[in-house]
Amino acid sequence: MSLFDTRVPAVLLRIDRNPFHHGTLGAVRSLGRAGVDVHVVADCDRSPVRASRYLSGLHTPPPPGASTADIVGVLRRVAARIARPAVLVPMDDASALAVGRTRLELSPWYLLPDLPATLPERVADKAELVGVCASLDIPHPETLVPDGPVEAARAASLLGLPLVAKWSRPWLVPPGGGLRSTVLVRSAREAGELYRRAEEAGSRLLLQAFLPPGPDRDWFFHGYADRFGTVRAGGPGRKTLARPRGAGLTAVGRWTPNPQVQALAERIAGELGYRGVFDLDFRRCGTTGRYHLLDFNPRPGAQFRLFTDTAGLDVVRALHLDLTGRPLPEGAPRPGRAFVVENYAPLSLLRPAPDGRELAWHAADDRAPGRALWTLWGRHVTTRLLHRLHGLPRLRRLRRLRRGDGGPGSGEPVRARVVRQATAPADDRAGCSDRSDRPDDEKAGSR
């Protein structure tokens, strides 16, 4: 007899247009292998996910930037097609926030954790997270939120260089515009220039003290807080390879026991009254040894399948079991287990994995997505390379304009347009400063 109530399907929602979101495939496989019908509401036209044998249905998602009402409308139509209550699993921040705001509206059709409506937004917004950490006395890098380009340049001087610049709501950053959710800033002028793009980014600019990466400094924790607030499934992991280097997503991760990270994660979830799946990112300060919370993602992290215990339980399975009133099996952790994203870290496949390894795309019982990956990834890389080559002349001109040289026949430097921005909240001074180990990364500090 199955542990799962297979009468209750699952609906995975993702608004982000990332065709290579391996976490979506992980959730499809995890629940599909348990006998649950899995429906995906996401743009999978050019994604290996659509090839999975465990996918029961694929539905058109709301467009990027859709209103909350539009998102609810899409989910209602999907519910009408499925014609029975389903467990709803948001797979990106925009989805998690929309579902959190409309939990009561969606409750006739979907099973959801009992979570305060505003909590996902509080923890996902990088500016709000500063205040959350201060209220819980959780270490967080010193962060300033400037209200103008002059203040941004001044903040750079106060924090020291290099520093980390983040957009408080990275899910609003438009694709293809050259903006990144997190960048390493090396001059006060660069900080001011970034501020001028706040309107384009769609949210506030944060400037943050730089905590240098290094061996054993980047950690994450995936967990599921059940209906009683107890953290089940998941565990602490160490990021051994990131893309880009020193920041960004986990290309290679390892399940590594860490009582300090475990205790911090459980305390954060407990004091916030959080319910559901969550993914936390930490960086250990090389000077103080303290773990600073960098990100709180109110949804499954892309590498959640790393934390599959001896009973086969992971955070997505825990969510389905708990919301359908089924008991969660008691399994043992599997420390040393590795997770590899093949298209980002192909050479890691050559290393031995004595404690077990899960691949993001390839699986013996579901081979089609792995085969589709390399064809689609090759096209993706080629397209990006061609775009970069075509954009080189424009990039050189932009650099001349930023130096005040308008190019041949310009006559005068271009004046920057100042963008207004909301006043910054109170500063959090709880960070640490460690400048002894600076890498040459383009990005640092977020994932």
C-alpha cells in the first residue's frame, strides 16, 4: 500500500521563464515515482521537463508580470480541468508570493500550508529580510538601501570595496536587459550607475558588505515545516561548486552535517511561524565564524532532491504527505550524498561518489529529459554566444558613453537620468568585514 494519497494530484506552478529549471523536473519525478499525478503550469516548450514520463499534464502559465488576479484565474482553469483538489507547489519566488497572497481564494481547489499571507513576501524581499534578521538576532551582512545615486556612492565608501549589490525583488528584473540580480561592485561610481537603473529593475537597490567566499563557507538548508511547525525532511548542505563561481546557483552540492546551520534554520522557521517548504542560503564569515543568512526562499530550492533520506522522503514529498493527512516516514539522513547539475558541471561526473549522487537531468528510470537536455542546451549556448557577438559594438559604445565620451560627432557627454526611489529602511549593522580573501568573481553573495 502506498504511503501517499494518490487520489490527490499535485500542481507545480512556475512563472519564471527558465527552461532549464531542474528543480521542476526533480519535483515531477519525486511525486510521479510515488504514484501521484503531476501537472505543471509553466513554460516548458523548450525544456527537457516536458519529456519526463512522470508528467501527467502540462498547462499554459500566466505571463511574466501577470497580476495576482490573472494568476488565480489560470489556477482556477487548471483546477477545473483536473476536477479534484490538488496539492499546489510554487516553484519560484513570484509564484510563492502570489499563492501566499491568495491562499484563501485558492483554498476551494488547492491544498496549501497554513501560512500568514504576507510572510513569503517578507522573507523573499531582500530589503525586508534585513529587518527580519535584525528582529530575530540572526547574522546578516551589513546592508544599506540608498535613496539616490549620490547616496549609493556614499554607501559604497561606508561599506568598503568591493561590495555586493542586489535588487530587493530579483524576480522583477527583466530578462535580456543586462541586469543581474546580484553583482560585485568595485567602485563608488558603479554603485551610483546601478542605482539609476532601479526603475528598470523594478525594485530597490541594496548595497551589502562583501563576505568573501572560500572553502566550507557557502551553505544551504532545505526543510519542510509541517502543520505543527516541526521541521521535517531536508537538511544542511555545502555548496562545493557554484555558477557563477563564488555565487549563483548550486552546480555541485553535498549533504553535510552541520549542527550550527541546522539549529539556525530551525530557529528561523520556528520564530517566524513558517509552514511549508523553504530554502535558506548562508555564508560563513571567515573572521567571526558566524553563519550569515543571505537568502530565504519560500519554496523548494532547485537542488532539493539532494536531501532524499533512506525512506525516500524529500521536502516535496513531505509537503504532499502532510497536506493530505498522511504520516511522514522516519528515514535516516544520507550524509556525503552529492547533487550535480550536468550542464553546469559536466567534469564533476568524472569524480567518484562513494556516498551516492543524484543528477539534475539524467535518471535511469526517466531517460528522455537527459537526452533532450544536450540538444536544447547546445542551442541555448549557441544563441547566447551569437547575441553576445552581435552586442559587442553596442557594448563598446555604452562604455564610451559612461566615460563621458559620446563617440565621434557627439559634442558632449551624455547626462544620466536620475530615478527616484523609496526611502531606505533602518540599517542593519550586524555584518562582519573580511577582506583577506577577495576572488575575481563577477557576482558574489547571493546564492
